[in-house]
Amino acid sequence: MKRTILFSLLFFVCMAITAQTRTVTDMAGRKVSLPTTVNKVFTDRFISLMAFALDEEMLCNSTFSVPDAGQKYISKAYCDKPLAETNAEEILKLRPDVILLSFLDDDDRETAEGMQAKLHIPVLLLKFELPQYREAYTFLGQALNRPASANRIIDFLDKYIIPLNGQTKKIAKRPTVYYAEGNRGLNTEAAESLHSQVIDYLNARNVAQVKTGSIHGMAAVSIEQILQWQPDVIVAWSGFPAGMDLPKIAKKELTTREYILTDAVWQQVAAARNKKVHQVPALPFGWIDRPPSSNCLSGVLWLAKQLYPENVSFDLNAALKEYFRLFYHVEITDKDIAYLINN
């Protein structure tokens, strides 16, 4: 009799535990047991803004400082979160229900398995390149029990972002583009780099014939190479985000765009000479990359208008207002947009 009661108790305990958890398959194909209710998530730097868009209160850490000039353009909830990377002590202190990590290759899968075993916190791997955003937000909405928020974002992607990929693919004459980074524009990103994915997504032709390099990009090139490539358009980077732990760029008076437009050697490049040099907006984060996360979606909207002014007809201001509302949880005005784009 006692044995029967004991087995019954164990059965009901197991059923209660099972009812509080569920199994999902992440975007790396890993089966992960999650709590039924997810209140707090910790992310790495590439997933931070994606998770923040889904629920500004759910994210428990930030991964980049927001410059003072940019704090008007993102919810205070992000600015107030503690800066924390994937350090075990920091993660345990914040006590998340789930950890979200970016997924690019098998090394990331091993990292996730190791972290999950060490911390006893479920770890999900998430794809985060532009063509994967619809799939990513569908997965996040289901895994984190935020279907309404995810559906609003997916509707935005379907309305503005995904059509631009298809429309620009059909344009017969697409421009060649050089992405100018560094003090003098002599660093760049190859096609298929995380840092040039906005150019790729809009089906423009990246002229840079260089190796992709490290995760941070910034491949060095010579002015002689650029003179040979002769791009139709130059896109000038927005710089590193505040607090990014990378080699420092020396301070200077001229921006990269200003240097390109005034340097005598650069004037041998037709795009520079004809002032076809577009400055990437930088607030609250770079609109093309730095980081290569959901901030790139604003870059898709902006760059489409720069590269294909006669071929795309959507209302840029309306799209950006919706973007800032969904992803940064703030309302912006036409005046704000003019400032963001022109400064």
C-alpha cells in the first residue's frame, strides 16, 4: 500500500514538473526544454536588439551603450539595463529564464551546449541574418510565448522589408557599391559579410573583392583597388557603436564621408567626384551594421531610397515611424527622421 502511494506521489510530481516545461527545437535543430512561462531572457550582442523588439521588459541585459544623442530614439528601458556579455557570473546574477545566442556555425552549437550544461539555464540558438528574420521572429514568438508581438513584427517585415528584396532583384540596372569604413574609407566589407548584408539584401553589387575576415570585418584595401573598382555609389559607415571593445579609431575632424569628398586622390573615383557618397545614419545604432542586428532593418529602408530612388515607392517616413515604434518602442516625428538621416 505504502509503495503504491509513493509511486502515485512520484507520478503526480513528475506530471507537475512536465506541465511547467515544454520542449522546443531551436534554429540550430537542438531540442531544448523551456519553462512554460518566460519572464526574463539574457542575450549576446547580436540578439539583444531582436529580443528587445519583442518585449522591452523581458530582456534583462543590454550589450552596447547608447550614445547620449541616441537615447531619445530608443526606450529608456534599454538604456537602463545592465551592460553584460556572455559571462557566466553576470548571467547567474541576472537570473534569466532563457539565454538567447546567435547561431552561425557548429562552434556556436558547442558553445550553447557547454553554457547550458554549466549554468543549468536553457540556451536557444537563433539565426539573425536578414533573409532569416521572418523565420526568427516566428520562432521567438512561439518559444517565448510572445505571439502577438512577433506577429506585429512579421507584419512589418511582410509590408516593407521582404518586398524590397524581391522588387530590387527585378531591377535591370543595379548600382555597384563600395562600403567605406575607417578614417579614410580604406576599410570595407566583402559581399556576404554580416556587415554588408543590407547591400546584399537590396541586390546591389558590392565591388569589394576581399576576404570576409573576422566577425568584426573591416578588411583593409588600398585606394588603388578602389580606383580600379570605380563604384557607382559609396556608402560611408556610421562608426563603431559606443562601448564596443575593438581597436580604437584615431580621432579626427573630418568624418569618413567628408574625407572622401575632399581628398584629392578620392576625387579620381567618379562617385566621390559626383558626390554619390551616402552617410549611413548612426542613431541610436548604425543603420547598416555595428551591430549587425535588427537595427539593419532601418538601413534596408533608408538605403533602398538612396540606391533606387526611381524604383521604390514606399513612404520612408511612415515606414521608419513604424520601425521605431516596433523595435525601439518610441514614437518619432518627421523632424526626428530628418535629424537622424541628415546628421
